Amino acid sequence: MARAPLLQLSDISLTFGGEPVFHDLSLVVQPGDRVALVGRNGSGKSTLMKVMAGLVEPDSGQRMLPPGVTVGYMEQHPDLSGFATLGDFAASTLEPGEEYRVEQVAEGLKFDPGLSTATASGGERRRAALAKLLAEAPELMLLDEPTNHLDIEAIQWLETELSTTRAGFVLISHDRAFLNTLTRATLWIDRGQVRRQEEGFAKFEAWRDKVWEDEDVQRHKLDRKIKSEARWAVEGISARRKRNQGRVRALGELRQERAAQIRRQGTAAMDLATGPKSGRKVIEAEGISKSFEDKTILTDFSLRVTRGERIALVGPNGAGKTTLLKLLVGDLEPDTGSIRLGTGIERAVFDQNRSSLDEDASLWDNLAGDPEMRISGKADQVLVRGTPKHVVGYLKDFLFDERRVRAPVRSLSGGEKARLILAKIMAKPSNLLVLDEPTNDLDVETLDLLQDLIADYDGTVLLVSHDRDFLDRVATTTIAMEGDGRATVYAGGWSDYLDQRDAATGALPADPKAKAKRGKSTAPVTPEALEKPANRLTGKEKHRLDTLPGTIERLEAEIGKLEELLSDAELFTREPVKFRKATEALLERQQNLAAAEEEWLALAEKADV
């Protein structure tokens, strides 16, 4: 006998500020569902979740909940007013005597229930909201970005909790590894519509690309039909006017159908401009230590960072990752030891607290008011990588609607604020990129693009992140902050770090399958060993190995065209300038081809080591 759904939305329509968010939206959540809710930043994921929770009333349509079914919602910005401590808030809906549930969850999430709400950070407030939801144990859990502000250990604990629950849940997250592990179905919000696939997030991108490919085929067919019918209307209507008015009306309907098709939002036109090369040695730290009052952050730590490395800092919240980051770039002085920065360093910083944004100012003013982007006498233009560009045009590159450029920053979603910071730092050439939690709130497409940009970036990258998939794709070196002042340097990304740690301690990994996927493990490396070439490809080298065949193919095609042009025996006498330029271009491309083939052979050989 089929069980009744936990939740059903039928024909939901909703408009905010004159703009339609959803139109005739319907969906069902079944008992035991484990659903990823995905979509571009600003597509309405959080709004839809609030409709599902009953917190936002739609303009039309129905929300149906069977009698007795409990729904819990974890929001991004919980209201803790009226509660003295985080524990009071988390236990506020529990029956007397059930407060122990909050204590159990608090241990896994690593937050203090006795902490005053007046002094709690945004991350601590979110953990309290998550603890409240888990302690309530509803039949349907609605989780909006639960992994934001959690360290990897807490994320893995939450992963285990959700993988063993009998409750259904709908989950918004930017963390690929988290979504891949937990979800069995996907709800995709795209241009006001919601599609469902009975596959987890791991299959989402292939599904999305197939949907878009089919749309393009249908759009192309429709365009051809409109063109054909329009030609007939011009050439054939005069002789058969009365008999063919229906066909004319049909042409009008085709045009209306084409006009009604909503264009997909493109990918942000992000680009990282590398400034002049820094010296080969970017940072050298020798025997540094740092403490705050009675807490030791770092003890006798040494590190040498050379140009082009991607250094990731990982560890529990409060272990001192941001402190070490500030020490390495010279924003903090160590208690002991020394830090020397290389020559010619130009840095760009992504601050996890988003302090570079003025929340009360508009998007326009946040760019045009930046001293490094402002152009004297041109209030409507900003300096982007040395070139003047209109403020609105540059914001459009980062997928901001021109109707919102005068809106205050506080009205943006978390992902939109992250994109605005990226717009600011990418306007300036740099050779040292400092990224403190850049992945929070970004949608999948923007994360993919950011990964590619970092892979192609010629400068050096220092990165703090709890996103395991992102770390694996980007990092060439990982520094694990292990508490009590200990920090250990490992080669590679997150999975490589786990392998090396397991090998050093003799411990078995929590997931033997994950261990097998990661391959052979090696011992932790010293700062000196980092200068030696490792028998593995870095993230940038992997990307280069993948793209070189296309480069080689392009160069071969260009050489073929130039050789064909120069085969004209009369070109030299007829157009000597053109002959000279073609000859120089041919020589240049032949040299580039030889270099590309040599580089591909070297990388392919290194990949097989």
C-alpha cells in the first residue's frame, strides 16, 4: 500500500517586488526522500524552502501536509531574540526532560549550548539552529546550507547522522561531497520551474546538460520553422489571402512561443588577471609561534611557499586557520620566529567575513567607491584590470541584473555577496590570491568556474576551505591545523592528506572504499621536501594535461592554413608584407607546437609515474 506523501505543493505561484519567482509550481516529497535542492544563486531555493516550511505564503496554489506530519526547517539566519543562551533556543520546542537531545547534538556539531546569544557569532547561531532541528527529529527536515560555518569534522558527523536517519529531508548545499554522499533525488529550480530526477546530485550535471542540449535543439527547430513561415508570409500570402489567415495566425503564435522562452542565465564572465610575476620565493616562515592569552595557536612552525603553489589550510573551527593565514601574508606578527615575504607581491583577498563590502551601500557604490577601482571624473565607470568599464556592464559579467545595481548589498543572497567580492578582487591584477572560505554559498556553476580560474592562475594561492571536493580539485599542498599549536604540512589536497595521515599513524580510514579511491598513501612531507618535484600532477598540471591536446590540435590546424597560404608561389611578389607576416606566424606556431608536444609528453610521463 502506497504511503501518503509528507508534503505536496500544487500550482504554487509567487511574486516578489513585481518579479515572478515561481509560476504553477508543483512538487511532492515522499517519506524517506533524500533530496538535493539545486539552482543558481538567486533562483529562489531558500524562498521555495520557506514555502515548503509554511513560512512564506504563495500568491496562489496549495501547500498540503497530512495530519500529524511534522516539518522542521533550519534557516540560514535564525532569530534568537528572547533566548539567553544557544541551548535555550535549541531546546525551546522540546518537551521537559528532553534537553539531553540538544547536548548530544551539540557534541557532534561542536558548539557550546551555554554560550550567550548576545555574543554568539553567525556561525554559532547557525549551528544552534541546526542542533534545534536535529533534536526535534521531525518526519521531514528542510536544511538550508547546513554545512556553512561547519568544519570538516562536524560536516562528516552531520553526514553520518543524516545517512542513518529514517526521516525525509530536502537539502540545499554547495558542498559536492556532502550532496553526493547523501542524496537520492534532485529538485532543480531553473527559470521559475522545478524539475525532479530520481537520481542523487552525483548525476545532476549530466542531467542538466542534457536538458539544456535538448532545449537548444528544440529552439533551433522553432527558429527554422519561424524563418520558413515568415518567408512564406512574404512570398505567398497575397495570392491566397483569405484561405491562409489561419497560417498567418499560427506564425504569430510561433513568434509568441519563441518570445516566451526564457533565456538561460549564462556563466559569470569571471577572470583572474595575474600581475607582474613575484619572486620565486613568495613566503618563508621559520620557527614561528603565536598565542592569544592562554590559547596556543601555533608552535615552532616553518614553511617555504614558492611561486605557483596552491596552499590549503584545514582543521577544526577555532584551530587558527585564519590566524595562520594572516601571519603568512604579514597582517599579524608572530610571537617568535620570522616571516619574510618575497619581492613584487601584489595580493587580492577574499575575506570570509565580507568586510570589504558595505552592507548599506548599493552594488554600484561598492564598486565605484572602491579606491582601487575608482576613475577620477567618471562616476559611472570602474577600472577593471587596467581598462575602464561601465559599472553596470561589469556587474552583468557577474550575473547581476541591471535593475538591482542600486539595491543595498544587504538585500543580496549569500552567494550573490560572494560573487560581488569576487568582482572586486578580480578587477585588480595580483600574484598572491588569499581566499578565506570562498566557497560558502556559491552555486555549482560558479564553483566550477572558480576552480578553473585558480587552476589557470599564474600566481600563488593561499586557501582556507571546508569543502573537501574543492580542496581535492585545487590544492597542491595542505597544512593541517591539528590543535595545541600543531600544524603539519602534507603534499596534495584533502584526500591526499588523509592518506598520508593514515599512513603516518597506522590508522585505518573511516571509509575503506574512500581509501581505495584515494590510492597509495605517502608520509607527511617537510617544508624542504616541498621544493622537490613530487611524482604526481598538481591541480594546475592536471588541467594543463587535459587542455594541451586541444591546443596542439588548434596549432596544427593554424599551421596547415598558413602552409596552404604560403604555397602560393606569387604571394611574395604580389603581397610581400602578407608573405612576411605569414612566414613569421608559421615559424611562431611551429615553435609553439613543438613546445606544447614536449610539455604534453613530460606531463603524461609524470602522470604515469
